[in-house]
Amino acid sequence: MSANAKAYVKGKPANLHEAHHHVMPLKTYLQVFGALLVLTALTVLVSYANLGPLALGAAMIVAVIKAGFVIGYFMHLKYDTRFHSFIFLGTLLFVGIFFVLTYFDLNTRSMMNQNWDTQAFARDAGMLEKPPPRPMTEEERVKYEASHPKHEAADPKH
């Protein structure tokens, strides 16, 4: 902008100040690029390694490190105010909490109800048609009546 350019803030003239971004040397960009390539190769190796349940955690750690490089250097968060870093880390914390809670929910569902894979659960959930009710046999009726005595109406004279 030229030195005689005018700007107005809330209808009043204001001085203009140019803001310059932090300029990093090309060497730094190339080093970060190299680190990102190494981390990408590490991500691929983790996907081929037979780590079982640890594979997700390892991949997430590498992904967070890569995101940190991109945000810190290419988006210049490293040279920005501490407040913006705090906002980024706070967001990262809450996303991490969300992922951990989701992970525990998915991995403990089978512990909640051991009968989920049974036909009784499938019938109750409406996934299978319920069998038609059958009439009670005489023996079952006698047992039912013995376990459920009839209550006689209270005598009004007493």
C-alpha cells in the first residue's frame, strides 16, 4: 500500500500498518518436507506390520506428528502467538478424548451383553420372527397356578 492510502475504522480515519509474515529459509522447508516423507514411509510400514490392536494407536501418533509439522511450519503456527497454539492443542486434546471414548465403547460392547450373538437377542431386537405362542400343557398350568395363588376378595364383614 502506498504511504498516503487512507482507511476508515467505524467511520473515522485510521493509520494503516502492513503486517509481514515470518519468512523461513528454504532449507527449513526442505527439512520439514523430508521429515514428512519419512513419517509417511513409517505410516506405510505400520500398516504392513502385524501390530494387531496397537496399529491404530501407532498410526494416530504418526498422523499427529505429521499434522504438527504441517501446522507448525507450513501454516506458521510455530511463529504465531501462544494463544493460537493453545487453541490448537486444546482442540487436539478434545478430539483425542473423543477418539478414546469411541474406542472404548466399540471394544467393550461385547462385554455388556454376552447374549448379543444368540437367537434370543435377535428375536428381541426384531431381527428374527418370534415363534408363535404354544398353549400350556396341563402340567405347566398346574405349576403356574401353584406358583401364582388367586387372591380372594376381602370379606367386607371383617
